[in-house]
Amino acid sequence: MMRLPACDDASGLDACFVGIPMDIGASNRSGTRFGPRQIRAESSMLRPYNMATGAAPFDHMQVGDIGDVPINTFDLKDTVARIATFYRDLLQHDVVPLTMGGDHTLTYSILQAIAEKHGPVALIHIDAHADINDEMFGEKIAHGTPFRRAFEEGLLNNEKVYQIGLRGTGYAADDFDWSRRQGWTVVQAEECWGQSLKPLINRIRKEIGDTPTYITYDIDSLDPAFAPGTGTVEIGGLTTWQALELIRGCAGLNVVGGDLVEVSPPYDPSGNTALIGANLLYEMLCILPKCQRAKG
């Protein structure tokens, strides 16, 4: 990632990039197993300094790419267990993991490990879908169920969970209301159209305070005009500049981890969806607590 050193583990790192090349939790178009590879490839032209925010992550942090989680491509339940074990070991170090997916199932496993270290976390979830199904095709674990499972296991601080960009068709009229009933804040995409999201993220930042926070960014939160390379596209999505506002607006939060999921390169031969993913992961790196602004 970003031509950074390839590291065997997270020893001595302040932040690290991790790939999870999986799509066996996906319900529609497969291909997210190739996401980490393509994100890394498209990240090669990213430069060290953030010219918009002044962030200089590599001046102040040790950052490396520790490769991919060794998943089981034939067994989803074994895979989620492997991911959780990998992150438990990873978090023995004082490091913030930034993960390249892979389908959204992976966030459930990461949250299990994160919550063991930090307790129930605040969650900023940017997505076209709520991913709170009780089941998908009779299965409890899939890319449409991670936040229902996380809720059930007490991994989330329910007063500080935010789902932004939800839209599209549903299975029932109250699909998004399950989240609201748990005390979560739901901001549907229609509420975001044609406006800056700075006021929204400023309010969220104040409400979260110093609570340990996890950011999960599903690339399908973006309108398919920007990011067609994903499995479950929905029209009427966010713009890339709104995505930047949301992530940059998290500066000052106690961010303990983040991921960028659902990049499916076979559906975008241009590579632009993966390029957007690489840039948004870089922006996450730039808002970590140890990152400082460049002088001058």
C-alpha cells in the first residue's frame, strides 16, 4: 500500500494497512476478493502530504503494510473466526489497523477484536445499506448482517452509532427503523443530497467526544457514477467530495480502527473505484490521533 514497507507484523508500527481478500460473504456480484490487490496497485501514485488538510502522516507515524489475513476461501464461518484471531494478535501491539476489503462481513470479526481491547466502540458507518439483517438466505453471517451481530454481542456504544448514506429498495417498509430502535442515528442519502456534510460530521464529532471510534466505509455509499466497481450498487448515492468531508471531519476523534470494503475490481476496468478506495484509506490515515499537521 502506497509503496510502504511490507512488514511481517505490527511491531513498532503506529498504524498498519491490512488486506482481507474475501467475497464469500457477498450476496450478489462477487469479486471483492480482488479488492485489496487492486487498491494497493492504484495507491502507487499517492504522495506523502495531504495538501488540503496539512496532514503529514509519515512525518509523525511509523506505518507499514502487513499483508493479507490468511482466510479460508471455502468456509465463511471459519474465515470470520480467522479474522478475529488475526486482529486479536495484531492488537497486542499499540497499532491502529486500516483494512482493505473484501466484503462487509469482515467488519464483524474486526469489531470483536477491537471491542475486546477498547470496549464497546462508537461507530461511523457510511454505506448504502444498513447491514442489520437477522439472516441472509438462512445464514446468520454474511455481508448484510455484521452490525446486527455486533449489536447482539455488545460490541457497539449504541448511543454513538451513525449510519450515513442509506438508500435504495428494501425488504420491508421499516428496514431502516431497526437501527433507530436501538438508539442509532440514521441519515438516509436523500438527506445528504446537494449539500455539504461538514455540519453533520461536526455534530457527530461533538456527540462522540473521546469515545474509542471505529470507521467503516462501504464504497457503495458512493453513487455508481463515481464507484461502479462494487457488488450491490444503488443509485442516488454520496459524492466523492462528501466522502472526503465525512472522513476529514473525523479528525480529533479517538479513532482505533477503520476499513474500506466492497471494492469489486471486475466491475470497474478503469480502476477508478479502487483508486477512490485507496484515497479514502489515506484520508483515514491522516485523521488518526497520532497524525499531526505539517508546519508552515
